[in-house]
Amino acid sequence: MTALESPTTMHEALVHEHSAHNYHPLPVVVADAEGAWVTDVEGRRLLDCLAGYSALNFGHRHPALVAAAHHQLDRVTLTSRAFGNDQLGPFCAELAALLGKQMVLPMNTGAEAVESGIKVARKWGYEVKGVPADRARIVVMADGFHGRTTTIVGFSTDPDARAGFGPFTPGFDVVPYGNAHALAAAMTPETVAVLVEPVQGEAGVVVPAPEFLPAVRRICDAHGALMIADEVQSGLGRTGHLLATRGAGTDADVYLLGKALGGGILPLSAVVADADVLGVLRPGQHGSTFGGNPLACAVGRAVIDLLADGRLLARAGALGSHLREGLDELVGRGVVAVRTAGLWAGVDVDPRLGDGRAVSEAMARRGVLVKDTHGSTVRLSPPLVVGSDELDLAVDALRGALSELDA
């Protein structure tokens, strides 16, 4: 077999020929995985420091999550919401209790959770706040990322996400992230909600000033609007807190969850709020064939069990500090800036050395998987089960990649 006929090359050729070209993956083809490690089709072991953009917070094939999935697979996997199933009620009750809210709307993907949150906010605005029909407005943040549906990309400020997909849904006002004064100025009597990421992941793990999220809360209260926190990436332990919003000392009216909620096994998302918000939905007004299916709910319940005692959250906080210490040592040595929130880091590389893609490829050659975003920024989001020695390995791989590019 020649290099051109390697297993990796053959798999990439099949994808290139038969899969839509909506991704530009690193030249790694994973065949097996466990914990924080993956094995590719050529037998190489690599440390996964992306963890499915936080979908794999508990690592690959966590035994408790796999056991829950296997048990449910032997019973029933899907009923649709035309009938009940014995996992839906307990899942909703347990997730609501975990977050201290009253109701849960289960969906599948993060984008569905965001779309559902938008629909709920508008309906709440008309029925509860009294906004005139079809006049509801939602304030969103520049450089935010909430998914890929047409409504969501319509208020994106990323040209790659937006260009070529119009016309777009009206009703959104964009303000600079982290700017409470701009947010306050954008509020009107027709504003029904503010949609905010407590940490902007896709933008490069951008962490706002400590006073920003509490200010969002106060502004929403002053204008009678809902605060909607998109915690699809930041929630469920990633930042060392159950919710990054709570870690910032405040509470949202509506939480949007996804990714890690499905344990890295299957899609599961949710809108979580009190009954005075989610209670505006009535039969026939919103739904999903797979939303709340028993297989997803069984895995979701196992995820809730893993989070309930707080040990993983504390671990993420402690390991996040360890990771930050290692990354800080590289500032001025090929790294321009580092931003962290728990076990989540955005690393801005000196653009003179190369872009984030070049750094990610060089790290993959050293056995560590990360992903670039927005030019020269590299993101790290290792699973919460990673060890401190493995984080040291990741920092060493970054150091080596920078040295290679500087040669």
C-alpha cells in the first residue's frame, strides 16, 4: 500500500466524493475511542482535546452512559410524542430539578433548542408581555454562535455562516458582546428577550467582564424581557460550573442546553424554564418526532446523575486552572493571548507563525487533537475526565507545534 492508498487517504477520498463539502476536517479518521483518547484507522492514539465541541464532556464511551444506552436499546427507542414513554417524565423532572426550574422542552440538537427558545420567547411576548402581533424583537450579540438554521444565521455577524442563505427572518437587533450600555440602548417596549452566550465559544472562548451577565439580568428585568442563556457549549460542567451563567453570579429565565446533555452518544437538547414561560406552548404549536425519545432521555438521565454530586464540576475547575498555568507559560513564545473558562481555552497564536489550522495540524502530528477558529485562534475543550498529565501533554504539543512553525 502506498502513502496515497493509506486508510486515512481512502476514507478522505470517499468523504470528498460522496459527502457535502460543508466541513474541512483535520486529516484524522477516528476508528475507536475511550475516555480522552481516540485511535485512528492507522492505529495511532491521539489525545482528544476538542471533545466534540463539548458534546463529549464525559469522554468517549463513558461506562455509565453506555450502560444506560444499552439497557434502553433492549427496551424501546422511539415512540414519538403521539404516545408517552417511561423515560420522558423522569428526565424532565430530574433536569428541571438539577437547574432549579419547573419545566423542560426536550428537543434534539442545539440549534433546535435555540429555535425553540426563540419561538417560546415570541409567544410569551405576545401572550404575557402584551407585545402587538408580529412585532416581537430579540436582542442578540455580535460574534455569537447559536447554530446553522436559516433564522439563526440571519442574525449572525460571521460572513461565512450568513452569506448566500438569505432572505432572513426579521425581528433581531445585534449589539456588541459585553457592552451593557449598547444592550440597554437597544431595548424597546417590543423587546421580548435577550439571547446571550455566557461565554462565546465559536468566537474563540471569549469571556465577558464579570459585571456583564449581571448587567444583562438587570436590563432584562427593567424592560420586562426574558434573559435567555445559550449554554449549549458552556453548560453542564465545561466551565467548572453546572451553568456558566450561574458561575457569573446570575440566573437566566430560560436555559438552552445541548451537546453534553446527550453524553456524546446521540443528540439531545432542551429548553429549561419556569412554567410561566414554557407554559405558553399548547398541543400542536411545537413539536419533534424524536424530541424526548426514550433512548435519548435514558442517556440524559445518566448524564444528570454524573453531574448531580458536583465532583465533575469541581474537577473541571481545578484542571482548568492547571491548563491555564501551562498555557500562560507560552504567552510571548508564539502565543499572543490566552482566554479560559474552566476546561475551555481560546489560544491566540502569533499570526506570523501561521494560522490556527496550521497549528492544529502540527498538534495532530504530535498526537493531540484541537481545532482552529477565526484565523489564528485555537480552541481546547478536553473532556472533563482528562488528567493533569494529559493536559501537560497537550501544552507540550502546542509548544512543539509553535517551535515547528517558527523554524
